[in-house]
Amino acid sequence: MSGNIISIFGKHDANISFYHKERNQYYIIELERFLRLRYYSIELGCAREILEDCQDLATRFWGIENDYDAVLISPQWDEQQIIKNIFNGKKYLSIENHHYSHATCGFYQSPFDEALILSYDGGGMSESFNLYKGDSDGVKLIKKLPINIGAGYWMTGSLIKEIIQNSKLRRSYPGKLMGLSAYGKFNEEKYDTYCRFMNRNKRECYEELYELDEISDDKIIVIPENDGDISDSWVYESQEGYDIAYTIQKIIEKIVFFELEKCDSNIPLILTGGCALNVVTNEKLKEKYDRPIYIPPNPHDGGLSLGHIFAYQKPKQRVNVTYSGLPLMDHHKLEEYVRIHNAVKVTKKEIAELIKDGKIVGLVYGDSEVGPRALGNRSIVCDPNIADMKDILNSKVKFREWYRPFAPFCKKEDAHKYFESRDFENMEYMSFAVKVKVDTLPSITHVDGTARLQTVTEESHSHFYELLTEFGKISDTNVLLNTSFNTRGKPILSTIYEALKILRETKLDYVVVEDYLFS
């Protein structure tokens, strides 16, 4: 046997992780990017074909043959026999607990030898708020609490018109609610009602929403998993909706603070699970506690198959999988695309000059980032110093809601010049909403004065670092805007073809693929 390991998680945000023993490397396929379907969950009718394609991809790109020491199967998988018929393994195991895998995924990617780990989300395997301790002996459960912040958060989002309009999938609600909350103010009148709602655990029936006193009987709340028009199923709109979003954000912060106050505060803190994507709460925790905090690049369910491998075989040293995602699927056609489109080699200096001139540029390099946020390998970048660049980017390329902010990136050593935070450690993954301290970055500064910062070092992303070096020579403010290379409702792209399609069908100005400029 090879000693290699494969791990499969089949529910929403389905993902497959591989461990290559000889290289001591991990690789992750997030199926939404492979199949071009957001939040994809493996459907039994096409499971065999999809899984066989993933194995073929692993063999072609990473040299991983269908010969495994262990095949790890999530206990949530409905038909495990399918996997046993496809993958050749010495052992087939289901040892994963949903939140335990979140915890191991976070701990073994972190820089800490010891940490308190909070895993919280909308509910995995009937659990939703678990605390763990990670150290040299592994990861151990401290306690689990009947609190479901994740479900309460997205359910509240389903009540607000500006969130559900143009939203076909409920899993997009939390990110939108977080962005919209910055436009609100505290609603003291409804605080107690919503606080009771958020602190309850049972989330099985949508009817629970009607227990909130202010929801009228004539409203019908529909939470679709697939395509569906719910544009009339709302309760709040405009400022009233913004105030509800702000108040809910304050409630979840209060709940998290309250529970963490009871825990050991002398060791670093790791946040994982879907709720760890709440960058506002993350920065508030950093402001409140004098302790190092880490959030992995993939705290959502897209990290569960990797966490399952860590649970089965504890890594001997810190693991970095930031850019171990799906390869550029048609990289072998790059020369052909270059010839057909008359693309030319370009330097980072020339890219910086295009950006300084107000151009919007898509960047494609190497294997994809893991997790929901683009971190340089599948990014669209532009100059945030231009006052209306946010609106230009939205109208020309992204077509997102008006209230959703865009994120900045800068060199880690320069971050203190433009942003305020206790420190700028562990900010490589856009996990914290820090204060913007200058008024020259309007297109990345949210209405509350914050920005979801990504710091860059030469080691973390050499292409971004070199681009910033060149941009800094021609700009007084050496910060760039970074958003994911996709259009609204679509996953981050996986092919050159798709990048060029966006270039052709939107008003994106340029695409750079492995330093070839397409215009």
C-alpha cells in the first residue's frame, strides 16, 4: 500500500482531501469549483461519475493513484458503499465528528502548540457550539453547548428584503447580513426578543420565525436550497432591516464573549466552523482579549475532509494548504490560448501601471486557494484609491449588492500605515475587519470604517508581494483591492477558458494568466 489517504465529505460545500505520503503534501478539491455549482452537495445519482473524475484529477495532477492506506468517509454520507466500490483502500473508516474535524482542521494549520478552539456554525451532526483544547496530545472536547448562532443568523437574514432579493441559495445570507449590518443601528425595542431567539437550539422548523412578535401572520418565509423566487417573502426593509441586521450582529458577539469568558484566557484562541467567517466578530474578539487569534483559510464545511485526515493521522508539524486547491484545469491549453488571443508576457511593473491607470485586472496563478476567499491565485484586483472604483467594479464585473464591501491587501510590514488593529498576525486569509486609518481608500472602506484585510509577505504570496512592490513605487498609498475571480452567484473559476469568458462578457479590462496578458 502507498500510505496515501483520501477523505470525502459529501454534504453542502462538498470536498475531497488527499494526503500524498511520499511528498508529505495535502491537496483539496472543493466540488463547487469543479462542478461550477455553489455550495454543492454530492447527489447520489451522479456520485460515481463525480468521484471517479476526482480520482482521475488526483492522478493526473498530483500523482496520487487509486491505492490508499485509508479511505475516510464522513458518517453523514448516505451511501458509503458507493465509495467502497470506487476507491481501493486497505481500510474504510468513519471516525469523523463534524465539529471535531473543524477543530483539527483549524488547530493543525495554526502556528500554535496549544490553543482553545471554538467551533461554531449552523449545526453539524446535531451540534453547533463546541469548545476544544488542542495541544501536543491532540484535540480534546471541553464542552458542547445548545447554542445555534449560525442557523439563527441566516434565518434572520431571510427576513430582510435587501438580503433575499436576488438570492437563490440561503447559504449566501450570512455574508450579506454581515455586510448589511454596518448600515444599521441598535434596536433596543427588539433586542430581548431576538436575543431569546438566537439563544435557542432547535432550528428544525421555519415556523419558529413566527414566534418573533413583530412578524405578521400574512408573511410566508421560504428558504429555498435550489433556484426559486422569494423576493416577496420578507418582513423588514430599508433602515428597519439594517437595524435588525446590526442588532443580530451585536447579539452573536455578546453570546460568544459570554461563553469565552468562562474559558482559559491564557492560551491562544482558534475560531473555526462557518461562523468563524464573521470577520466583524473576529476583530471584536481580537480587540477584547489580549491573546493570539487564528482562523484557518477554510473554517467552513469545505475544510471538513482535511480535518478528518488530521483526526485520523495527526500531523507532526504545522500544515499549510492555503494554495493546495483545485489546479488550473486547462493549463495544458495555455500556449494555445496565448496564440489565439495574441497574449503577451507582462511584468509586475506593467500590471501595476495598468492598475494605477484605473484598469481592472483578473489574475490567475497556480493551484487555487482553499476556502471561500480568493487570496491571489484567482483574484480580480484594482486601485482602491479611486473614489468610485467600488461602483465601477460592481457595475462592470461583479454585479453584487450595493451594500457588500470589497477587501484590501497590502504588505504585512506596511499594514500599520493604513489600518488599525492590536497586531497584524494571522491576517493572511481576510479573517478580520480592521479599522481603516486613512481617508484615501474609499473603495475598500466599509460604511463603518472597517475593511476585511489580507496581509501579504514574500513567503505567503510572491506574486502579490511583487505587485505591491511595483505599485508602491507609483502610488502614495500602497494598498490594492482584491475580490474573487467570479461573477455573482458563481463559484471561483477553475479554468483559463472561464477567465477569458468573463473578460469577453463583462467589462473587465485585462486578464493575466501565469504572467501572460490577455486584453
